[in-house]
Amino acid sequence: MVICLNKEKKNLQAIDVEELVLSTLGNATRREILKLIKNNPNITYTDIMKAMKLDTGTLNYHLSKMADFITKNDNKYQLSKLGRIAVDTIDFLHSQALLSKEHVYFLFNNFVLLRLSDIFLALVRPKLAFRKITESKVTNYFPLAFALFALTNLLSAIIIFTSGTNYTLALATNMITFILLVVFLPFLIVKTVETLWQTKKSYLDVVTLLMISYVPNLLYNIFYFVSNSPLLANLKSEIATQLNTLVSLDVPLAMWVPLFTSLFLFSWMVYVLFTALRVYFNLSRGQTLIILLFSGFLYFIVEAIILMVILLLSIALSISVP
């Protein structure tokens, strides 16, 4: 059935309106044109053509099919009453679809679970994981990477308060590490690559890669809380006793295990970061090693200076207090 609507000539039956709306909204280009006109009242023909990237013949064809959805005055287009109803219907259906359980599950699966799996895959298969991450878009992983990085530092702060160490210095170290890893070290890496190989890359990308490489610390913090829980206290004591009897060392087990763990975590993090930078910047092993040595050396120098100043200030304050 051919539908020919004119505002001045005849009124439509309800069934005719339904068929007209469905046939018009069934075309993606026409839906976009209607949304464009809604968001830009009094838009001109030329502006529609530029925004939609359509030629004159194609645009004229679509506009003729939407004669009852738009009005034209002085070569400027607006939505008619039927056009406003049609666009509002699109928006309503879209909002309902976004709130559906299926859509929420789709978003959670694709934007959380899959990206989270890529981040943890980077800990065991970094080359494979970072190829996938860089081929998509690194900044897409930033929210999750930042959340894991912040959680790691929060757990570190809790461990500090429960371990009975020097709170001020330990918390200062934790916060300085947090800030320098997010701000200073990525800046050094980006500038080093830009200076040596004239390759410009995103600062935010490097921040994301750094935070992903920091995830081993999160696993350690979780393991720390689990192993120190009251439920495992007896088992932990028994394991320590058995190890002390099997291995004869002058240094107590409680001292050399944390040292070994710290060395292992540091090596793991460096390996993950090394692979991430090599894949992201597309550099050789030697070039990547130069980046890590140079930027890492400056990073540790700056961190040591800041911590030394804090330590001296804390000592001075403790002496000055009667």
C-alpha cells in the first residue's frame, strides 16, 4: 500500500500512521536525520548534508520519505508533531533497552569481565595480553586498571595499620609510590621514547600499562590477608616450624620470607612492565631495557630524596616535641 500523506489534504487512519512510522524508523539513515534535526532545530539543508555526509540526491530521497515528520520554513528544518513523537519513541525504546537485564549483562561481560581477564592474563602471558590490549584501545582498560591500583594501595595502607610499623613513614612511602607511579614515571617513559626514537605516544596509555603491571602487588596483599586470618593462624605456625626444622638458617624465617617475596614481586612487575612497553612502543629488547633503566633510575632517585626529606622531618619533629 502506497502511503501519501499531506498535512493539508487528508487525515491518516491509525493503521496508516503505524505503517508510516514503522517504515520510516526502520531506516537507520532516516532515524539519524530525525535525531539530528531534533538536536539542532532550524538546521539548514547544507548542514544536514555535511553532518550526514550524504550527496544531494540521497538526502532529497530521504527527506521526501519523511515529509510528514519534518517541517521546512525558510530552508530551515524542524520536527513536526509526528516527528517529535517518532523521535521520543526511539529514545524511550533505547532507554528501556539500556536498562534491561540482558543489556546490563552484555555491558558487564564485555566491558568488565573480558577486560579484567585480559589484565590478569597479562600477569602470566604478558605478550599475548598486551597485544590484544594495544590492538583495541589501551585507555579502555584505564578505569579497571585504576580501580585495581587504588585497591592495592588501600590494602597496603590497611596492612600498615595492622602491622604495628611506623605509620607516618610507611603511609608516606605508600602515597609517594602511588603518586609517582601515576604521574612521574609515565612522564619519564614517554619523554625518553620521544627523545630517543621520536615516537609520540599517549601519556594515559603508559599510565594504564603501569597500573596493570602493578597488579601482582594486589595478589600479594590479598594473600597476606588470607594467610594472616585467624582461621589459618595454626596452619601458618605449623608450616613455619616445619620449614625452620628443614632449613637451618641464621636469619629467622619471618625475615627472609618477606625479603624473598618482595624480590619476587619486584621481578614479576618489571617483567610485566618490560613486555607491556616493548609491545606498546614496538621496540627491541635492548631499547626497552634502556627505557626501564633510565626512567627507573630517575624514579628511584626522586622517591629516595622525597622519603629522605620526610624521614628527616619526622625525626626533627620528634626531637622538638618535649
